Amino acid sequence: MIASAKQNPEVSKALDPEIAEGKIFAVLGYLSILCFVPLFLKRDNKFAQFHGRQALVLFILEVAAAMLAIIPVVGELVFRLAWLIFGILSLAGIVKVLMNEYWEMPFVYRISSKITL
């Protein structure tokens, strides 16, 4: 679900200083366990926190999928499919960060918006 600027005031393509400052940290956040980097190092940056929270949800889902790999056959299939989906979502998140956008990932955003740090 991609929100327009009218629906969500956080959505902006303009390169404001906050986006420029948090961009590298937001990209790092989508690289698995590095999701903690923007959450702890850029606590005052809304852009980095927005993407860091979504990256944290993806990381938790990746860990859950890895635990399912213990189950023979079905677990391995679910694990591989989940990692493919989460990899694509992480890559899409990185692209959106590089495009200076707040992107609400389907399903993931609803969970991440409830996280308070």
C-alpha cells in the first residue's frame, strides 16, 4: 500500500535534511540484523525510524521462518518461500529509501506502526 502525500503527511519525495541524514541508516536497516542500527543510532530521525521499524518486523519474520526450517519438507519449503518474499521486500525497501520515500509495506507497516521504542 503506497500512500499519497495527501493521505500521509510523512510521504515526501523532496530531499529534506532529515531524509538526507537518515538515508544511509535506513538502507542499513533493511540488511537483516542491521535493522537495529537506525533504531538505536538515529532515534530522532523520523525517516530512519520509519524504515527501521519496518526492517525490524521483516527481521523478526525472517527469524520465525528460519525456525520453521526445522520441520522436514514443509518447513523447508515455507522457509525458502518466506526468505524469497522477505528478500524482495527488503530490496524494495532499499529502493524506496534511495528514492527518498516513506513506503508502507503491505502487512509489515501495520505491525511496525504499533512498535514504540
